[in-house]
Amino acid sequence: MSAVTLIDLALALLVLGLAAWVLATATVFRAAVGFVAYGLLLALVWVRLGSVDVALTEAALGGGLTGLLLLGAAARVTSGESEAGQPPWALRLLVGLLCAGVTVGLAAVVLLLPEPSPSLASATAASLPATGVGNPVTAVLLAFRAIDTLGESIVLVLALVGLWSLAPDRAWDGRPGSLPKVPPTGALTLLAQLLPPFGILVGIHLLWVGADHPGGKFQGATVLAAMWVLVLIAGLREPPRVTSRPLRWVAVAGSLLFVAIGLGGMGWAEAFLAYPDGLAKPLIIVIEVGLTLSVAAILGLLVAGPPAESTGRAADR
Amino acid sequence: MSTATLFGLCGAVLVGLGLYGLICHAGALRRILAFNLIGSGVFLLFGVVARRGAAAGFGGDPVPQALVITGLVVAFAATVLAVALALRLAQARDAEAEPVAGAERAPGSGP
């Protein structure tokens, strides 16, 4: 562990300053802009902490997609959202003191962490060869703690179901309508035509190198989803109707495949989600590819929002 | 003080800031932002634990790192749902504000 450098100190202060800006700035829209910058700086913090896998996820998901979502939402609630009505100053002072207490408690925990620190790194390193995967984080995500990843892929499907359930009845067979409607300009259209081929390559690259180097399915899927959303925002393609059967199959295919391979583990290995000897790596790759497609589709659909009023009633069931 | 400790303290302050914003702000979207600040602070604490657990040639303990990646994706899903609920609420308020036109117009056609 290295000593604190000036850059680290500046980074920490910038992150805290941006967090305060997000809370204190006058309008929600400015807060959302600040949050995007905050997410990107946080990705740098993760690099400094030696977690490049997390940094990639934070930059793509925390900064990119969350930022896009919040910017879109902030632009839509300019009128209805009342920012007034803060509690009286005495109450705010009390809340501030109590929150400072929480911070002090957590800081004490950080300063009093046991030395040497408990770690599963050695155990992971010892079992890594059995998985055939070189990146320990990928091995944890898809072998040692595969059940977490399975649960998470199902959470994404449930989030999509929840999001779509918020649509008014009459809008049910419509297309997702939360993406900002921008008038087509030459620059945006050109960007949406030029960038996706490269973005798709980058996404597939992230997925593929994730076995041995930083990267993986979530990072790759987020880049793929971002490319899709870019094409949708530029108006080059319409978002698909939520009643479309193929779309729904793509969304759930990754989780179904994961569950099927997991159940298979009860037969050909000794437990749910166990991989047979020698087949771990191919099975992990199959799961990763399936999950990447589904996660990319779901992330794109989550950003695209619930179905809005449909224009034509010719539903394609 | 090590780099990990510095960012751990940073995470502790983020949790406090986010908690304050969550309680004291009236706007739903701002509260969602504040909640995300709390989340990122908690993730940073995980990052500190991961960094301190560096061993066996790895830059950090991979288990907390994997947990944070899972957590980031779940946090995104929860944020999407929360934002959609807030927007739907705003739509319902708008529809109430214009009683006659609200019956004609589909709620989904708001601005």
C-alpha cells in the first residue's frame, strides 16, 4: 500500500466537492450533470484502489447510463417537482449532526480495520486454475459466487417488469417513451452512425478479455446498451414494442440459460451451479455470452423507460 | 495514512452527505441522487476492504470487488425503478392539476 499522494488527496476532495454540489445546487438538472462528473471521478478512485473491473463498471453504469437516465428525468420534471419545503433550520442542524455522527462512526471503522486484513485472495488464487479463468473477479462472479450473479440477472428482469408495470393501461402496447426526443441534427446522426460499429467491437472485446483481464459481461453489456441507446436517441431506429415476443425472449434468455446450466450442475457435478471438471471455462463463456446479450437488452430497455402512448394500435403480439 | 484509508474516509463522508440529502431534500429526484451518493460511499468502503486484502499477487481481494460490481448493477436497476416511480407520480399530479384536459389526454403523453 502506497502513501497518500497529492493526486489522491485532490481526487478525494474533488469527489466530496461534487457530492456536495449535487446536493446543494439550485436545480435538479444541474445536480444530474454534477452526478455524471461525480461518477467519472469515482471511476478514477476505483483505479487508484486497484479495482479496474469496478472502475469500468462505475464509469459505464454509474456515470454513463445513470447519468443519462437522470438527465432525461430532470428535463421532464421541471414543472411538477417542487424543490421547496425544506425542514426548518433547527431540524436540519439536528439531522446534520446525526449524519456527521454516522460519518464519524464509519471513519472510526475504517481507521480501526484489523491488521493484517482478512482476505479471500489466497483462497481465490488457490482455486483459480480449476476454473480456467485468469481474471479472479470474473472467477468469483461466475464460479465461486455464481449464485450472486444469477440473482442479479434475475433482479434486472424484475426491474424491467416493474418499470413496464408503471405504464398506463392505454399505453400498454406502445413503445418505450422516456428517451429524450431531440430534433435530428447532422452531428448527432453522424455520431450515431459512426460510433456504434466501434462501440460494438469495444463491447465484445470487453466481454472476451474479461476472462483473463479487467472487463467482463457487465462492462461489455453496458457499452453495447449505450450504443443501442445512442441509435435510439438519434432517431435512426424506433424502440421495439414491449409486447414483442422476441424482445422478451432476448431479455430472459440469459437468466434461463444460467438457471439451466446451474440445474445441470446437480446432475453432472455435485451441486447447483457447480461445473464439471474441465468444462468450467466453456460453460462460463456460454453463460457470459448469453448474459451479455440479455443484460445489454435489459439495460437499454431500462433507460428507454416504460411504454408510452402507442401511435398505431396494430399490436404485434 | 495509506491511499486506501484516505478513500475509506472519503466514503464515510459520502455516506453522511447522502444521508443528510436524503432526509432534508423535498424533491424526489434529488433524494434518489442522494441515495446514490450513500450507495457509492458504501461501495467505497468495500473497495477499501478489497484493497487492504491484497494478497497472492492480486491488487485487491477479488471477492469484495465482485460484490461491488453486482451491487452497482442492482443499484442501477433500483435507481431506474425509483426514477420511473417519481416520473409517474409527477404525471399523476399534472393530470390532477388539469381536470378536464386530463381525462382526454393520455397520461403517457406528458411533456
